[in-house]
Amino acid sequence: MSYALIDNASLTAVQRVMGYVSVKDSNTINGDLAALENFLQAILFYDELVCIDNYKEEHKEGRRKAFDFIKFLSPKEFKFDQIENKAKTEAANIRPEIRGGEFVDDDFQKLLGLLKMNMVCTWDISSSVYYLTMKMLGQPNTPEFHKYSALSSAIFNELSDAGDTLGRWNQDVRLVGSDGTVHTKEEMKEAAASQNRGLGGTTRALDMFIASLNWLAYKSIYYSLAARYFKADTFLHPIRHAYQIHWMRKTGAYGHDFTAKLVNSLTKNISTSVSQIVDNGRSVATSLEVPIFSAWLTSQTGDVRSVVSSARELRKTQDFQDIRGLLREIRIAYDESGLTDANKSVEKWKKQLDKASRNLKHVYGLDTGQGVQVSFLMKIYNSVAALEGLPQFPEFEFKIPLPDFIQPATHSFSNLYKDIASELTAIERLGGMRDIMAAKFVIDDTYYLSPKTEAPQYRKISSHWKLPM
């Protein structure tokens, strides 16, 4: 059996697509559509869908009814407090630092690098006080600006999930000027109170961005640890996959070269639909290129609200039964034979997956004028030895019970990687079909503020209203 672990943020995104939950920022629409696509892929390519039932108490029953085909696991019944505590401990080790206007810490710098987000922070004046302000480095109304807006909005949206799942977040950040000056909270508090053109600390928007990054990191780690225990693949809201891949590299499960190859394989035009990437025998990745099913199902049904039920019917067809069987075969081979021996059979799987990919794109692909837009189902397999660097649970196998429906745990561990930048681009290129898919969104952007920008040529320029950090 194969299991897909769905986070509550993805389910909320699906409900926003359907118009049952309002959207506070229209820039999150493409991210939510990408989350819907991920959800449909989980339905089509996995035997069972699992979700940790940690939503707000007043909404739990409604969520379980809306997604009655998902198996919801009670955190109390299955003693998830151990997972939560480990995730909090790991997330507490994150020390964000902004130096000279850029994130320089290992966690957030690497994350923003994976997302290819160009950001800068400058001291901007307000009420005779300079506050550190986050900006997108570039020009408004350009494709790059729209990409930054979508990605930053997806990050900000993490705080809505924090509220829904009763989470806490951290806004602490170390601020260091380009000359090495450390700006303390006490000094900045005094400067803000005196209103004498001093450096008064961070803006509310930057505080929220840092808090969102911290929550994103915590949730990515939490679901990674839970998935590891249940031997499930994580289907997280797309922005979280970027941090997950960074964290797996950080723990030693992936080497640096493996991560770079993985990211490049999804951000470049690859010649085949299957990529095999081996990291010194520790990790291997296979990728199935598929059409965007949410678009095809919307075109067939005429209503985006029908795509989930339609996908559940579609999964019963022979095509998808065969692919699920093939993915199980690959998983079993890695589990029983290990990475080295299983890799010898990759050519057989490659041919079968290539054939399946071509067939899916032919039958379920939509011609948008820019070709058939595709998504990737990339699975990464790890050997047992590679996981020794991951945080260990005390008496892990004994304290947390397995749900009855989960078969005995396997030895291997796999997880899913999605590249959000590529997914957002594919969604946007759907053109008119994307607009039909987005027709049910209810937008309440009363308090939305457009991201601030900084033209690259003026980044180091000082003025009476702005100072470089």
C-alpha cells in the first residue's frame, strides 16, 4: 500500500479554490491551484490519503465530512506530541539573520535561494523613524515581480494555517548592518520612541514574513517526521516542499550535489520524463511527468467544484491502477533490495514510466497554445543509512502506535518534491482555462497591500527617506 500524507493547509487551499473559504490576497490563487493539483495527484497515484486531525476544534467535523475519503488521525490517540515536540525543537534551532539587507542564515537564505527570490531590506522612514522594510528587488508590473508576489504571498499565507491549527510562531531576527554593527532591540526601541530619525526596528510586514518563514519551517519538519514514521509521501502546500528539501539536505539525508541536481532537473527542460539522480548510494529520485489534471477535469466537467469527485472516479480506471502498481513495485524494490541493487532496474521502470507519461499527456493533456502544461511527480528514495542524521525519537517504535489500516512499516523512506516556481508557471500558462479554474474564488482583499519594490540600480543609494542596511 502507498500512503500520501496531506497537510491541513492543502485542504484549506482546496476549499478556497471551491469558494468555501475566502482569499485575503489574490496573489495566492495560483499557489492554491497548484495545491489542488497536488491533491488530485495524491488521489490518482496513491492507495490511501492520510491527514493529521489537528484543525481547529469547531471546524474539525466539517472538514472530515468535506473530505470523507481521507483517513484522519487523532494526534492524541496516536501520541503525535512526540513528533510535535521534536519538530518544535528542530525549528527552535533556526536563527534568522539579516545582514546588509539580506538573509544570511543557513535556513532562510537557502530557502529563498531555492525559490530564486531576490529580496532586499532597507531602512525606510516613517514618522521620523527608519524601520527595516522588506522589498522585492526588481521592477513592478514585470513577470519577475508577479512571480515574487505569488511566492511571498504563499509564504505570508502560512500564518493563516498557524491560526487554523492553533500554532505559535517566532518573530525574532538578528539584524546586522553591512559594516558589522549589531542592532539591539533596546537601542531600536529607544530610537522608535524618540522619533529622531534613528533606526527603530522592523516593520510589521517584515515581522510577519519572518514569523511565516518560521511556521513554514516548523510545519515542513513536522510533516517530514510524521511521514517518515508512517512511511508515507508528503503532499504539502507547495511552498513547504521547498523548505522540506532544504531540511532533508541539512540533516544529511541528501548531499549538496544531490539537492542541486534535483532542483535543476525540475527547473530546466529535461529531455526525458524520468530523472535518475544518485547521491553516493544514499538517495535516488525518479520523476513522472504528468498533465495538469485539475485543468483537464475542469474542462470536462465545466465546474472546478467537481474535480475532486471526478478524480476519485478517474483513479479507478486501468491506466491509474497500472501506474499505482508500478510505483508500488519501485517502492518494494528499494525497500527489499536497497538503493544499489534497485538502481540496476531503473531502465525497466524508466521505459514503463515514460510510456505511462506519454499516454497520460495524450489522453488528459490540454493544448494551451504553449503546449501541454505539465507537473512532476518526483519521488526521492533514501537508504536506511542516510537517515541516521535525522532527529531520533526516544523509543520511537514503542511509544507511537500505528493505525490499523497501515501495513507493517517498510525499511526504506521516500518523500515527494515539488518545485513551486515551476508549478506556478505551469498554472499561469493555462491561460483561459486557469481563469475558469479560478472562477469560484471569493476574494476579500480589503487589507491587502502590494509588495514594496526596490529598483536594483538604487539599492545602495541613500536619501532622506531611505538608507541601505
